Amino acid sequence: MSITASRFRDLLAFEDRDAVLVSRREELAGDYVIEHLRLKIGTDEVRGILTRPLDGAGRLPAILYGHSHGGGYAVGARELLDGREYLLDPLGPVFARAGYVTLCIDMPVFGERATESESFAAKALLWQGKSLFGHMLSDHAAALGYLAGRQDVDASRIGAFGLSMGCVLSYWLAALDDRIAAVAHLCCFADFRTMIALGAHDGHGIYLTVPGLLKEADGGSIAALVAPRPQLICVGEEDALSPMLAVEQALVELSPAYRQHEERLEVLSEPGIGHWETPLMREHVMGFFAKWLA
């Protein structure tokens, strides 16, 4: 099964949007800088949180960070600074100290945008033939545009990162937008048909339901659109949300896309690990971005 990026955009009802800077407030956090941003995306004013090196000079590599779900609707972009229980520690400071400018925005129904429920927003969009995840991806792409346009960012060296919902945000956007030079994603790469057969799909929120998607694409064929750009996939072999049978099927569909560039596809599969980040995953992520961006 294969799909084009153009057709994938159509299925998502993807909308091209700009992110216009409304305000910016800087905060010195010891050895790195935090920027508290307000971005106008469509009709919404959206909170963005950005971390960057204290002594960065010239145009730096950057990372677009997709925050996770985990039922933490109040968290949103604060994950970059506060972390989550399934992360080793917050990644905003880690990426800044490693030399990256990193941006995370509140996805719809999360953080400061949690003014309506996921169910409320998703059902309204599904009635219109759209999806909440298509809406999220459109906003995520707008944030990418803002990041690429910053004077301190090298637009040719922008990576994407995320865990769980952020994983899917990251590799799906990379499939749609080649401004992402490399993508590393954790704990949510899988074949959705296999997940349905196993009953694992019901552990995911309704935000991820895209009408008609499985007639034309699945996790592996979507990730294949990223090729030949570098891609790191990290999975836990006891992750009930992404069972290994579903991961393996997705890899069957993905791997042929990297046949001529095998060194650009990295897969880390850890036995005994569930839906969380591990020290080995962190090591691989940092090494992956150092290799392909820094």
C-alpha cells in the first residue's frame, strides 16, 4: 500500500496556515533561555513555549516538539518545561543545552486551548468530514513555519520529535512537509489495521480518528513518505497502546522505502518496556539529532 503526500493531505482535510507572532517574553533559566510566545494561527491565539541556548550564535539547528496526550489536557506545551510521568525529564532544557532551538505549541483542546473537550471538538469536525488530528497537524505545520522563519534558526536543519500523540504528530507532519529534515518518534508507531484486530485502537483518543484513512494508508505507508530523510523509531515491546504485532506490520510497509538508504532508518525496540521513554531511547534520540542536524 502506498499513498502520496498530496492525497494524504486531502484525507486529513489539511489546511495551510500561518503562525504570526503576537508577543514574546524571554526568561533566563540558568544556562538556557525560555521564550513565552503568543502566535496567531487562523482565528486562534496560541501559546508557544520555546527553549534555546544561552550563548547560541548564528543560525542554529531546531526541533519542533509535539507534546503528548496522556489525558493531561491542562498540560499542553508546558510538557517542554515540566515533562510528564513517562518522560525521563523535561526535554526543553536538554535540547537547549545540546544547542537546539525547540518549539512546542498547545494543540487544540490542550493547555490554554482546553476550553472544550476532545470529544466535543472531534465530533463537530467529524460531522464536517474533517478530523481533530487534521486540525492539529495544520496548526503544527504553522508552528513549523514560524520556527523556520526565525533569524536564529537554520531552516535546513529542523527536526521533529514526540512521544505518544507527539510521536504521530511528528512523523505524520514529516510525511506531509519536507521542511522537517529528520524525525525521531517514540511509543506510537504501529499498523492501525492490526491494532483494530487486536482491540488496541480503543486505548487511543478519538482525536486520532481520520475518516477513510485506512482505505488508502496506514502507519507504515505514512512513515514511508518521510524517506529518504532520516527517521528514528523507538518502541517498547510491552507497550499495550502499540502492540509489537502492529509495530512489526508497520515496519514491513516502511522498510522498502529505505532500501537504498538503510543507514537513515533506525529502529530501537526494547524488551520489557511499555509506553514510556527509557535512558537508551534518550541516548538514541540525542545521537540521532547530533548526527543529522547538529
